[in-house]
Amino acid sequence: MVNKKYIILPAIGIAIVAAVAGISLSTSGAQDRMASSTETQKTETQSNSVLDMFSGGSPALGSPDAPVTMVEFGDYQCMNCNRYFRNTEHMILQNYVETGKLKIIFVDFAFIGPDSFPAAQAAHCANDQGKYWEYHDEIYSNWDGENTGWAGIYNLKRFASNIDLDQNSFNQCLDSEKYGKKVRANTELGRKIGITGTPTFFIFDSEGEATKIVGAQPYSSFEKVLDVKS
């Protein structure tokens, strides 16, 4: 696994336009998470027509001055999200995040099964101790299928121990569902803008123009968009 440089920014807001909500995917939700779409869809933001900001997502990973922002809607149980994590993300981090061109925000879209919801909350609990992205990586590194039980409460707590979180504080956070409302709000935001499967990415340039990529596309698909925008 790539040794990430964890350059964490406060959770930031990026405007998504109402026009994005009108983008419909060509596949069903189940198909979206099982098979990657080959389409990228483009829209332009309008400052007077926004849904909301992504303040409920992860802390941003990357330089605060990065001209491009990529927002990923994901579910920790998602097969294609894990495929992206293992096959593609490390190259994006190396070539765009670590070079100051890109910052990344992860937004929960917890929809695959019962364990998706506490897994998303657990990452926010880890953020209380400044280790959102370390925990994010730990979950995906232990991925073992969709709805197979690997992301249950017992293992979520074990993952916290693996990255040296204060166990009592983490357990209290997770058991109390401290971030339940946040995860529900993030998932509802995804539904409002037309997301039916994961991973779904919105890549914004400095002018506010967004390109949407659906599925675990190869690195070349991201490279093509990121090179234009950066």
C-alpha cells in the first residue's frame, strides 16, 4: 500500500450546481457498483444555483492551494470503490496530490448494506483523533466483499487499534452514533444530485467547471481530466 502524505485541510465547501442533479446515469444502482460506466459527463457551475457545500465530507487531502478538487462519493463496502483504491488512487496521489495540483474530499454514500452506515461513521470518529485518512485506508485495506460481515462493529474497532487510535474514545464515538446524522446527510446529498452507485467522482477546476466520472475507471480516464483541469 502506498505511504500517503497526509496533508489535511479543514473540511471545505465546493458548490455543486442544480444542473448536476439533472445528470442521470445510464445504469441502475446495482449495476453502477458492479460495473464501471465508461461515460464522463460535464457541466458548468453557476454561482447563483447551488445545492450545498461538501462540508460534511472528509477533511480535504492535499494542498490548500491545489487548483483542482476531486470529490468522491463512496461506500466502504463497495467492490468498485475498493478496486479504485487498490488500482488507481495511489497513482493519483503520487502524480497530482503530492505535487500540489489536486485535493481530494471523500463523501459518504452509505447504501450497500447495514454495515455501510457504521463504517462511514467510524471514519469520522477517527477524524476526531486526526486520522480520518489513515482509517479510510485501513478499512479499504481490509475489504472482504459486500455484506459479508467484515465491516461489522467488532472489526471497525479492531481497525482503530491497528492505527493506534485511543480505543476508549473511538469506541464511545462509534457506539453513540455521534456521526449518524452526518452520514445520513451525506448520503441524502448524493441522492439529491443523482448518484445511484459508487464510486462517483466530481472533478472541479479553478473556474468551477465539473466533470463527472462514474465507476472504477482506469487511471488514464482520471489522468485525461486532471491534466486538462490542472
